[in-house]
Amino acid sequence: MTRGKQDDKGKLKGRLVMEIQPQRKHLSNETRGYRDQQAALIRDLSPLEQITGRELAIKIMRKDLLNLDVDRSHLVAVCRFLRDQLGFELLSSISGVDMLDHLEAVYHLRSFARRQILQLRVRVENEMPEVDSVVSVWPTANWHEREIYDLFGVRFIGHPDLRRILLDDDFDGYPMLKSFHQVPFTVKPRATTQVDPNMAVAGNYQMKNYEHVVMKKLGQGMEERLHPGTPTFEHTQESVQQHANQHAANPEGQSTSRKSKQEVKESRSETR
């Protein structure tokens, strides 16, 4: 945005002029460099076709993440190639995914020299959830594979110590599977709101032969008092209080301390 007028020579003087900038058709150097790195990585992955004997299944995921689908029979060989030849020296994570009809083991690899992340995806069948362990390639896979076994039930062949890591050893089932039920599955009868109203009030749908428990009121009776002259529960009428305290009342003007032991014994015997 500039301010000015055009003089005889075409210059701007004293007037506001909006300059429209053309949209850039080229990516920034950083983005273009990253795309070039991806293209170079795809090109460097081409020798894997000789290892697997099939065409590479490469897909670009969200945020330009490069994904490579690998058959489980070639997983260890592919991982060794990625570590030794392409510099993916770190296995950052292994994740399990339940796709209902099959399971997936997802590996995320990182190369510090290339400054890139590569995702490997291995399909695992529900009938035989087994895949080769990559502990011999990356030792960090030890606990990652144990976690996937603990939560998804995928068995990693060749793992040195495959056992549960989060749950108890006697835990039954694998809680991250969509078919997992925490308690025994029970089939309950349909609710009355799901049937015809006339059927819901019919005798066949009502409860029979059950006991009806009625709570009784609690009371201490006429002769039982927490303290002489103190009303308890619902006995608060004046006549009830006087009748209940006749046997233990003191004569007018006489305190309890002046009563003789004989009088106390007589009053107690009268209450029995």
C-alpha cells in the first residue's frame, strides 16, 4: 500500500494506492526441500522391491507422512535395510490397530541424518495374530512389542521375553480389542418401554411371589428414657412426659443429691 499522485512522469504523489500482489505459485524453500527429501526417500526405497519380490505399496498420509505397507514375512529384512542402508536408526513407537476384520501393527521410524520419519504398516490376521519380532534390529522394540501383546494379543515370534507389561499375568483377554468385554456378556430381557403398553401392564409382565419389606418405626416405649424428663422420638406430649416421669421425679424443692440411697433403691425397684 502506497500513498501519492502521479505526475507527468508517472510517479505517485499524495494519494493512497493499493498494490495487488500476485499469488505465489511456488512453494517455500522449506516445503519444497521437504518434498524433495520425500522424493529422494521414495527413490532410495526402490531396492526393497528385490527384497520383497513385489512392487512397493507407498502412500502419503496426513501431514506428508510417508507410509510403506510391508508383508509380515519380510518385516525383519525390510527393517534391517532401513537401518543399515537408509539410516533409520531409531524405532520411536509401535502401535496396534483393530480394524475389525484384521489387526495392524504400525511402526514409526526416525532418521536423524535425513531428518525424516517413515511409517511401516503390517497386516495381521485375526485368526493367527503373529508377526516376527524386530528386537534384533532395534532393542527398543522389546517393551513396545510387549505392550502390543498385552493390549491386542499380537504374538511377536522371536521376542526374548514376551509377557504382559501393563496388566496382571492372570488377566483374561486383551482390552484394546473391539470384541473385548470386561464382564461376562449377558443377554437381558427387553425393557418394558420397548413393548406394547397393553402388554407391559399385563399380569404376565408383572413381578410375582416377592416379599414387600416395610420398615417399622423405632421407639423406646413408655418406660425407657434417655434421661428422666427428656422426651424421645415421638413421645412429646405433656401427659406422656408426666406419666413417664412419675416414678423418678423428685419432690418439689429437693435436688437429686439430697435423695437417700434407700429412696433411690425404692425408685429403681418400682420401675422393674
